[in-house]
Amino acid sequence: MCVIAEFTLPHRAFALAETFSQVPGLVLEAERTVAHASGSSIPFLWAVGTAIDVERELDADPTTRRVACRATSGSGALYEIEWVPAVERRIGTLIDADVTVLTLVGRATGWTFRVRATDHETLAAYRNRLREATCSVTLDRLRTPESPVADGQFLLTDKQREALVAAQQLGYFDVPRETTLSELADELGISQQALSKRLRRAQQTITRETLAGGRKQQQPASIGR
């Protein structure tokens, strides 16, 4: 049965440690690609979360050889990166033929990536190869999804699940609504701000794990493939 795992790597075990040190609010997300002329498995990263000159910091980072901005949006920019050989070797280990890398995100706390393997044995072998290559990989989550919905529910915290269930039962999602955010917050004994945050994060998780996951299943390409 399919297994999905989430790992973290410290910056210095992977890439861009100095960039995140200079720009702690930066968030980098790998752009999926089928192939690239440079030979890099992960040549494109979306950068969001800061107004600092990210391209300058990326270009100055000792783990990059060349950086170019290829697109911009209201929330960030897409950078094409040519990595130094040491990082390319690490990427080669991460982008393993036996697993599918679903997401790769870098933050101030480190790099987080999710992979899908066909079974536990394949995942265990992949994890061992990561450890041999980096010595610093941490397994954060491990799950065997029964269905897309159950998959998304698994990632919800107890408080997020409680908030969603209460909102559904009390008619917060009905049109017209049968209860307000304030009344729902009082029912749960928390502030409106805390409730709003829980509902938003829960909805983001379910959307990512169901709708976004569904699109990935329809598209054969994955990160580095």
C-alpha cells in the first residue's frame, strides 16, 4: 500500500543556509518540472514572504552558481538556480527513482519535503540513503492514506478538527449561516481570531491534500521528474 512521509533537513545539510540566515522570513517552494537543459533536478524555486532583494542573497549564497529571476507575481518571484555540484548530489539523492517527491519547501526552520513510496520497505531504503548522504534527515510524519479525504483529515490537528466539526454541526458553513464566528468561538471557548486561524489552516490542509493532490495524480510530472 502507498506510504506518504514528510521529512525535514537543516539548511546546511541541503542548501541555502546563508540565504535563510540573511532573509529569515523567506519561503522557497520547488516548482515541478519534467526536464531542464541545465541538468538540474530542481532548477526553479518560487520565493515569497519578504520584500528583501532575494535574488542578490541567492546569488551570493555559496551553494548556488547562477541565479536568474524568470517571473514575478504579486506575492513573489520565480528563480532559476544553477546549483554547485555538492547540492546537485544531494538533490540526486532526494529525487530518488523509487519515490515521488510531492512537495519541497524551504523556510527559516529548514527544508521540508513530502514523498510517496509504493510500500514501507521502499520508504525505509530511501530513508537510509538520505541518512547516508546527509546524516541529518528527520522523519516528521508517516501515513498510509486509505483515500484522499482520509489523507487530508490525517494532517489536521485535534483543535482544527474540533473547529471544523463544530462549524459544520452548528451551521457555520450553511447559506445563510445559522451561527456567527463569534458564537462559534464562544461555543469552543476561544477567541474569534484563534478560531478563524484554525478554520483557515484546516481548510488549506484539506484543499492541499484533496484538490491539489488530485491534480498531481492526473499529471505524471513531479518534482525533478
